[in-house]
Amino acid sequence: MTSADPVYRILKGFEQKQEPPYQHAGVDPRDFRTVMKDIYEAGYIDAGKLTQAGQGYIQAYERRLNN
């Protein structure tokens, strides 16, 4: 599944434990830092691990793609 949403791609990378996640997100490393700041502030990742809110973001995004 492909996606233009960098938040989804980064969260999916954390879910699949891909390293480094920015390479799989398709974003520039400088943009990656900005998106990561937003992700941490939203509570999708805590201490480098995907939270329940992050998992919910992934599931909701994938449901929207499938509808």
C-alpha cells in the first residue's frame, strides 16, 4: 500500500520496526524532524514506541483508504 501521508508512513515504519524510518517515509531528513515533532506532540509515539493513539491513526487511515 502506498501513501502520500508522511505521518502514516512514519508510524507504519515504527509499527514494522524499520530503521531508519525516514527512508521509508519518503521525506527529506529535515522534513522528517518536523513531522516527528508533530507526531510526538500528538502522542502517536512515546519513548520511540508506537502508542495506542498511533495505532489508531494507522487503522483509521487504512480504513479510509479501503473505503
